[in-house]
Amino acid sequence: MLRELEKLNHIAKETTNDADFPVTVTSANGEQIKSKYILTCGGLQADKIAALTGNKNPPKIVPFRGEYLLLSPEKAHYVRGNIYPVPDPRFPFLGVHFTPRMDGSVWLGPNAVLAFKREGYKWTDINLLELIDALKYPGLIRMATRYMGAGIKEITQSLIPALQVRELQKFIPEITRKDVRAGPAGVRAQALRNDGSLVDDFIFEYGEGDIGTRILHCCNAPSPGATSSLSIAKMIADKVESSFRFVKKHD
């Protein structure tokens, strides 16, 4: 497995003369992997990896950061199970919710704000090239225009935690600003169509030329990824088997 996929600089666009392992992947540091077939699951870099094999129209990946607050231990007893708001059907995000964890802590969130780089886990993580690339994408412009009010609300609640606490108080009025502190954050690799709609289903893409028959890109895998991981793995394995026409061996 090649690491630091954001630095991966080449997937051969043509097969080699090696009959057993005709596909070569080369990382930025020169490390190579030779393979008969390749399945890529690039997450935040999925569209870039698909483009390396000549795919001209992979779905655009736009990074959205989800930030959590942590509830103080003194108020944790108010939360004995998962508490969710009624979701907005326009978005794949579940809204700010209460999640009690095995260690006794309670996570509050996440929100959803545009990350300023693909690996942007905090506001100060900025990559100008990646940010400009996202901001000039017609799909993001259309989505931002369509849901400007919701976007501004998410940003202000991120920058002013007291506003997010007001949302939490709709479920547990006893929670105050002093009962929460900043928690971890994750970045969602959100696939976005050119018309501004959010992709909420699996998307598989192929490359071009000879290599296209040997490389399958999983460009989007919808939530809940962890909860459904075993089922997703089986579905992708079946997709690989049918795409590459593997022959099952019987005992």
C-alpha cells in the first residue's frame, strides 16, 4: 500500500509488457507497486486519483469539516443514549447530535463547514490552491447560492460556540456554554455534482485506454461508512469481481 496518496504522482495510463503485473503505480518518492488489477478508494483525493488514469469526469470532491464539542462530565448524566434532531432531507449531514461514547464522554456535533484544504481539520489549515480549486467549481457555487442561509449558520456556530449551545439547549436546556469545550474534528469527502447537488450514492469510475479495464475507482461511498463497513466491503468486492471478471475457484 502506498502512503501519502495526496502526493501520489503517477498511475501508468498504459499497461506494461509484464503479463502477470501489467499495471505500475509510482509514488512521489519513487516507490512502486506492480499489480494485475487496482481498486482505488482515495477518500478526499478520490477525484484526483481517478484523473491520473485519464478519467475526465470524476465527481468533484469538496471537503467539509465536521467539528465536535465535548460535554463536561458533570452534565454527561443527562445523555443516556443517542439524541438526534429531525434531519434536513436536503443535506446528507445529520445535524448536531448527542453521542455518548464507551469511555463515558459525550460528543456534541458535528457541524458542517467548508474546509480550506482537503486535509483541513481546523480553521488555520489552509491550502490556497485547493481552496481556489473548490471555490471556482460551479457545483460548489450553485450549492452555496442555493443554501446560503444554512451555510452562514454553520459558519457562525463554528466560530461562536455559544450559538451552537443554543441549538443543544433545545434538547437539554440545562447545558450552558461553560459545560462544553472544543473537541475533535473530521473531514468529509463530499462528492458534488456540477449542478450543485450532493451525491448520496456509490460512484465507480474507470480509466481510459488499456488501463481502464484494470483500474476501478471508488469515487464516493455514502454514510454510514463505519456502521455499514462490512456490507460495503462485500458490495465493493462483488463490484471488483464483476468488473474484472474474476473466476471463482471451487474446492
